[in-house]
Amino acid sequence: MMKTNEEYDEVISRCRRVYVLKMKDYGPSWRIMRVQTVNDQLFIKAKRIREIETTGVNMVGDSIEGELMAIVNYSVIGLIQLRQGFADDIDMSAERVTQLYDEYIQEAKDLMLKKNHDYGEAWRDMFGSSLTDIILTKINRNKSIASHDHQTLISEGCDGNYFDMLNYAVFYLIQLMEKNGKA
């Protein structure tokens, strides 16, 4: 479990670096996105990964790793938009959204450690493509929940799905690191 903890931190450090650099380029321009738009952004990233996995063809050149990192970061953006609400203009500083990023990442990691213990690190024996399918399922769940005004009868809400997507993307990134000998 200690290895997972360290690998998780390494992956998140790389994702956070991209997030911070994008804040320097664009600021938190995504604050205007409604939750369903964030869900669609996540969908196109996961759908692209699945297409590359299925066909073996990557015409754009962006890597699966880059798309998984985007899923991590858009999952945090989804949590921010869900919990803070969307805005009509940029209403937060890059520093504030980075602080929220760190808070939600810590919440995701705490959840991962609990679930990882209970599930015995089952993700290590899963195919990356299965992780992609689970992420796509979580996106579709969020889209369905959003279409019901975020009301659920028995299921966890969108926030639980964002945390799961984030953690499954991190698991896939860890698998890729190990496969490429970077872990």
C-alpha cells in the first residue's frame, strides 16, 4: 500500500503541474462551464482514449497519458463547479482554484486509500481498457444525474463519480508508469 501512496503522489504531482501551467496560460476560464459541460469534456477525453485503445490509431498525437491527466484535472474542475456553482464570468483567482484543487485531491486520495484497502488493490490486476470503460460509465452516470437536476433516489451523487473517475485515471497512469519502467 505504501508503494501505491507514493505512486499516487507522483502522478498527482504531474497532473497538478499541468493544471497550474494551464492556469498561467488561461486562468480559470472554465469557471463559466456548467456541470454538464464538464461532463462532456470528460466524455470526449475518455472516448478518445477508448478509440485509441480499440483501433490502435492515434492521429492527433496526444498521448493516452495526457488524456488521463486531463481526466484527473477535469474531475477536479467538475467538483469545483458542482460544489461552488458555475459563474457567468471568471470569479476566482488562479490561486483560489489551485487551493480548491489541492483540497479535492486530498479528499480523493483519502477516499482512494480507504477503497484501495477494502478492494485489495484489485485495480492492479485490471486492464487499462477496463478502467477506461468504468470512467465512461461514471461520466454517463453524471450526465444522467445532471438531467435529473442532480437528484438521486439511492445512488451517490456526481461528486462520488468525479472522485472515482479521478482515482481510476490515476490508477491507469500508475499502470502506464510501471509498464514504461518509470515507477
